[in-house]
Amino acid sequence: MTAAVRPQVLVTPAEVRRRVAGRRVAFVPTMGYLHEGHATLIRAAREAAGPDGLVVVSVFVNPMQFGPNEDLSRYPRDLDRDLTVAGEAGADVLFHPEVSTMYPEGYSTSVTVQGVSDGLDGAARPGHFTGVATVVLKLLHLVRPDVALFGEKDWQQLAVIRRMVRDLNVGVEIRGVPTVRAPSGLALSSRNSYLTAEEQARAAVLSRALSAVQAAYLAGERATAALETAGRAVLAGEAGLSLDYLTVVGGDMQTREMVDNDPMNRVLVAARLFGVRLIDNMPLDPGAA
């Protein structure tokens, strides 16, 4: 079998603009430490780009989206790993800018998306979604893709990006790609590397709680409080888990007393376990298994 070709590494906006000029581009923004979830995004981007298009993956640990007491300094980084994963999945270009490139001296502009960013992680991590929206908009301007792909694991982030692109008339199609999970059900995440194998197995309690909410919904329950209680009952059995939220929201990221049949309904959870904050979500769709 022929070894996968590693993507071309570019570090400046000028290099990226020259490389993408005149091509159909599918773009996958990441913070690196790539895993199978990212590889799934890149493979979807390869299909979206077509045989003559380019797949661009960015690796940039964005300081603007980390709070003062969060894990910016220890966030996992491994560019060699990223190049291998990206190449095997079909990426052509890996854009790896310096912080000083993205935020030059005197930088003073930010993007705030109100409404969909206000609660949940927006409340738990003040300023986080401003950092996300700002860096994603900058990357979209630099890479100029036709389509950009994001994982559905960060459901609120995806909602923020979709609203920003719509509100600011950014000429790019945003596609969500379903969450990739370990055999235990744990959603794949770069931050899972903070956990031992045993801790990761126990952290799958989050997906079991979401599945319990799904099961109650598919059984006919539509009262939001009862659905949320079904999920919290599962989490209550995990000693040492600190629940941030488990909530049911509609496509506008708002909670209602009763859940309708909107296929955009989701149950979202965030919790701290073994000192690591983890998030996950699942759809509440009458057609979902």
C-alpha cells in the first residue's frame, strides 16, 4: 500500500491565498491533536471538494477562546501527528499560523454573536464564543473556502458559526458532521488525552445519560423537565462528576417547557470529571434511532 502523502504546510496568509486561488476549497478548522473525529471531517471535506478541489485543514490553538483559568498552556499539541492524520484522511494543505500572524500587535477587533451564544457554554465560559467566532471568521476570510465542515459534538459552537455566517453574509456553506464516538460511546475529543483509559471508559456515562433522554423522547415523553430528569438520573450514579448542565434545546438554543417535533432539537451535557471538562450532545428527532 502506498503511504499517504503528508499535506503541504503553509504558515502565512499570503501562502494560503496563492495556493487556493481558482480552486474549489473544502476547509476543516481545528486546534490540532487530530483524532478519528477530525479524520472523519477531513474525509467529508475530501468528498465535498471533489476530484479537482483542495482540502485545507487549519491547526491553530486559539488563545482568544480560552479563559484565564483554562488549559491553554497544556492543551495537547503534536504537529507531526496532525500531519499524519490529515494526510491519511486526504488533506492537501495544513495551515499552521503563528499567534502573532492571527493577532498582530495592536489587534483590537472581535466578533460577538448574540442569542445562540448566551447560555450553556456561553455562560460557563465567558468570552469563549467571541473567541471562536472571531478566529473562525478570520480563517474563513484567509482560506476563502466554498464549504467548511465542523463536528456536531460542539453543537452550540456550530450554531454560533451558522448564525455568524448567515448574519454577515459570508459566502461559505457550513456543514455539520455527526459526532464520532469510541466503542464505549464517549465522544472523541482532543481533551480525552487528559484521561486514562479507565477514566475514559467511565466518562462514557455522559453518552449513556444522553441516550436515556433519547429513549424517553422516543417513548413519547415531551416535557422538558422529565426528559432532563431521565438524563440526570444516569449521571447521579457517577461519583465525583460535577454537572455543569444537562438540558434540552431547540434549534435556537433555547429551552421550552414542552419539546416539539423540530429535528433540530438536541439534548446537551457538560460536566467535569477527573478534573476535565467534557461536553456532548445527541439529537431528539422522531426519526432518530
